[in-house]
Amino acid sequence: MSSNQRPAGQAPATAPAPAMAPAADPAPEPGPVAGAAALVRMQGVTKSFGSFTAVESVDLDLRAGEFFSLLGPSGCGKSTLLRMIAGFEEPTRGTIAIDGRPMAEVAPNRRPTNMVFQSYAIFPHLNVADNIAFGLRSPGQSLSRTEIAARVDEMLATVGLGGLGQRGANELSGGQRQRVALARALILRPKVLLLDEPLSALDKKLREQMQIELRRLQRQVGITFLMVTHDQYEAMTISDRCGVMFGGRLAQVASPKELYQRPVTRQVAEFIGGINFLSGRVSARDAESASVEVKGFGTVTMPTEPAIPAAGGQITLGLRPERFYLAPERPAETEVAAAATVEDFAFYGETIHYYLRLDGYDAPVIAAVTNFQRAAHFAPGDRLFAGFRGRALVALP
Ligand SMILES: Nc1ncnc2c1ncn2[C@@H]1O[C@H](COP(=O)(O)OP(=O)(O)OP(=O)(O)O)[C@@H](O)[C@H]1O
Ligand SMILES: [Mg+2]
């Protein structure tokens, strides 16, 4: 089979076989280096299809050795951005540079990138070893048979497929096939590995296992990974940093923890896990702290944030469900508490979600309680108190 053939119907129609990266660049030290020069620099990157703008003015730096996830709802432009980095699409405006080198005139197969697709795109009629060696046998590479065999063996071990080199591609499980696709891309030693929903074809259990594997693999090889996913839990468990996109724009770039605890907009807050929105009025504010009257609860003190207006201003506050304290009596440990009735609950094993109706407050709220040994359990119709501390609140614009 010649090197420009690829399995029919596997890779997306516009995507060529994995781009061939120049071989033998020494791997950088593993782990992201904060403040280090950007490995990938996107400036004002915009992509329009006719009058429709799929990606709009994206400025983003990826650091050497980091695991970065792009997150967002379907159609928000994640794949389009990835495809521009790979060179399968040209930006309408803006620039992309990798390692300081502008990519505008660089063909996909000349870029130091490689892409792994959701559909794996492995050759069904080749065995595992030949699938992995595929890119090394292209005309641009000049490796001996022994060198290729050694690189393939090393890669088989790296992705946990040791001893399976002779296995037919059709005799593999979904997880094993995904490992072959990863090995095939990594053997070319790209500087950046682009992964478009790489785990979405796997069932939940296998997917969770592969998330850990992917993270381990990324640390081991020390290559920058840019993964697209619409699963916020996947992005948060795997990544050093995440970027959240809506309607073609990057809404926030932050560590998973910061994204969860300090979302910058209501939209990001809602996309990353469950959240209650409460309304409040600022009664006092200085450089350190603010007093806020929270509707239905009372006055709390919270750390001052840029989104908190001056005294007298109205504010929307985010409160994660697990930051509620629930107790049959008014809880002593929280600054405020409101009497409430349990409307319903959902049992998730490790946590229980209670749907509450607060006295004198029209919107329902959700409280999540860890199902630890002596946790109080409530039933629909029960009366209780729901309280929280001011520092659990996030001010949202
Ligand atoms: N070649 C194209 N021509 C016209 N519109 C396109 C083209 N490619 C993508 N789009 C549109 O651009 C938008 C972004 O598409 P994209 O594939 O980047 O979304 P996505 O975030 O990857 O979504 P998903 O999670 O569903 O994969 C969509 O509205 C899509 O229909
Ligand atoms: Mg996509």
C-alpha cells in the first residue's frame, strides 16, 4: 500500500492521513512551564464560512508540555480551531505560530503537529505494528527497518500494547484501537498533538480509564496536547488548563480549579458543573470585602471581586450545590441560612442532590451533600435549613 492511501471512510473527508512531522526532535521536559514562551501562539484567529463566523478573534497561547483542553457546546468552533492549527483550514484573519514560526504558508504535513480523531482512522487491514509504523515509512522519512522496528516496539510499550504488534487491527477492542491511533500519531514525535474528541466513541468505564492513560502518556512523552471535548468532567480531570468556547469565542482560559471556582460569566459557570444563581444587593464594599444582602438568605460578607459593584448595586451570585450546609436546625457554622422544604432528591451513590424550595424565595435551589456515613438524610416534604458561607459565593457579571 502506498503512503498516501488511507482507509476508506475512516478519516474525515477533508483530513489527510496523519501529518508527517520531522522526526527526531528531542522531547522537551515534561510538565507545563508557566511563563515560558508559547509553543503555539494564536492571535486574532478568525474563521468565516461565507457570512457565518465559526471562530472569532481567538487569542491563545499554548505552553510547551502542557495538556490543554478546549471545551464548549456542539458547534462552538472547537474542531475548526483545531483544524486551523493542523493546517486543514486557513484562518480568514489572524495568525498561528508554532515555536515562533508563522504557519500561514506551511502545509499540514510540514507542520510539527499531528492529529488524532474520534474515529481513530486506523487501517483495518494492517496489523498493529504496521499501523503504528505507517508514518515512518513515508517517502520523507529515511529510517532503516531495524530503526523502525525499535521505534515501534518502544511505542507499543508506551501505549500499553506490548506484545500485540502482530495482532490484526480488526481484532482489537475500542480502547486498544484508540491506543494504536495515539501511537501512530506519537511515533512521528510532533511538538503538538491535536486530539479531537479522542475518547467519545468509548463507553463510560473505558473512557474514564483512558482519560487517566492519556494523562499519564502525555506526562511521559512531554509533548503539548491540545484536546477538544464537550465533556467538562473529562476536560477538568485531564488538563493543566482549559479554554471554554461559546459561539466561536473563547470565554475563559484557566486551570480546572479556577474555572470551577471562579467562572467569569454566568454561561461558563453553568457549563462547568451545577450552580445556583442567587440575586443580591451590595450594602457595603471596600478593597478587601463586601457585604451583600442575598435574597432569601440575609447579609453575608464575601471577598471583594472586580464583578462586585459599589454599594447599592445589584448583583448575581453563583453558589455551587456542594457549598450548602443542610441541617434540621439552623446551622451554627454558616453566616446565613434559610428555612426550606425538600421537594425531591436524586441519589448518585457518593452524593445526594436535594431540590429545595426556600421560604419566601421563588426559584428552586439544588444542594449536593456527600453521602458520608453519618450524613443526615432528608425525604420529600421534610423541613430543613440551608446555609452557606459568604466566601462560597462567586460574583458574576
Ligand atoms: N466547512 C464548513 N462550512 C460551513 N460551516 C462550517 C464548516 N465547518 C464547520 N462549520 C460550522 O462552524 C461551526 C463550528 O463547527 P465546529 O465543527 O468547529 O464545531 P465543534 O465545536 O467542533 O462542534 P462539535 O462538538 O459538534 O464537534 C458549526 O456551526 C459548523 O456547522
Ligand atoms: Mg467538533
